[in-house]
Amino acid sequence: MIGIFGGTFDPVHSGHTHAALSVASELGLSSIRMLLSARPGHRMPSQTSKEHRWKMLQLACAEHSSLIADDRELNRPGTSYSFDTLAAIAADKSAAGEDSSAPVWILGHDSYVTLTSWYRWNEITNLCNLVVLDRPGQMTAEEPNLVNFFARRRCEKIDHSKVGQMLRLLLPMSEVSATFIRRQLSLGQSVSDLLAPKVNQYIEQHQLYTTTESIV
Ligand code: ATP
């Protein structure tokens, strides 16, 4: 079973790695692909180049044997649509004759509430099962389209032989966000406890996030 955790990772932080490892342990996934959303279609372009974000993601994943940095969106020209990525993963799995279990796409609740703005959003679950990480205290309202679409797809346990299910998980999450990290760094504050040591070093070496331009 493949777990996929996508993000702009600007920069990748302990909240991301902790979330991915927690889902892997909860669902018994042997590995999670940490997929760099190189050119996201549904949010503002990142301030930091995709090359820097990719390098930091590789450094963070190198610390955990079950996290695999995935550059398929980096290498594909044009906007990084999740639907296209999942279609490519399905094609690769079938060409390689790999097991037919459905990929598990992992999303934080803040990303889940934006889903209806994603390219071909209502076809994404034709290609995978969704896991949504609920974060009490940080939950934004879900629009009716999203609620209606997933009402029939919600499950208590994923059957990995099928696609089209949505599981909500309530696991302890860390409260950090990349926005907070960018803000702290632009103010000259240390965030070393929220980053992998090598990611912290990389940021210092390349003087990333030193201006207020890179906050949002
Ligand atoms: P930003 O503050 O720039 O929006 P972010 O920290 O939310 O960044 P992203 O790269 O945008 O990070 O998010 C990638 C995925 O990680 C999303 O599904 C998001 O919901 C999830 N995520 C981000 N921070 C956490 C966290 N602390 N705990 C669990 N999931 C998280």
C-alpha cells in the first residue's frame, strides 16, 4: 500500500514528518511518499524555489527510513495537479505489475476544505482513498458540495482493495505550520526545534526566509 503526503513544504517541518509517520503507524503502511507539490494549482506560488524545497524535503526524509521524497511533480512540466499525479502513479503500478491495493492520499483538514477548488477534485477518489487528519481547534467550515460528496464515501476502516473511501483520523498533531516558521525566521528567531537539523543547516547556509516577503 502506498501512502502519499503532498505539500509545498516551504519548508518541510516536524508537523509534516510527525503527521506522515503517525498515519503510517495507524494504518500499517510500510512507507509514505512525501510528494513535493512543485507548481501547485490551488494556492499562491511558493516564495522559495522548487529546487530548495526539494533539497530540504530530501534532507528531512533521509532521517526516517519509511519516508520517501518523491519528485514526480518536480519532473513534470506545468501545474502540479494531484489528479494527474495519481493517474501517473496508477499507470506506473500497473506497468510494474505491482499489487493492486489503492493508494492512500493523506491530507490535513486545512487542505481538505480547499479540495473543491482542485482540478478534477471529484474524480480524485476514483484513483485512491483519502485520509483526512482532523485538527480540533483548527477546523474551518466545509462547504456543502464537499460534505455531500463525501457523506457516502466516509468509512471507519479503509478496504485497501477498493478506491473511493474517505477516512477521518483524529491523531495527536503538532501545531506548527510553515507560515509560522517563515515568520519566525524572517524575525531572526530560531526554529531549530521544529525542523530536522539538516534542514535547519540548509536554511542557514542558503539564507532562506530572511525577508518578510517570504512570510505568506
Ligand atoms: P503553509 O503554512 O505554507 O500553508 P503548511 O505547514 O500547511 O504550509 P503545506 O506544505 O502547505 O504545509 O502542507 C502539506 C500538508 O501537510 C497539508 O495536507 C497540510 O494540511 C499538512 N500539514 C501541515 N502542517 C501540519 C501539521 N502541523 N500537522 C498535520 N498536518 C499538517
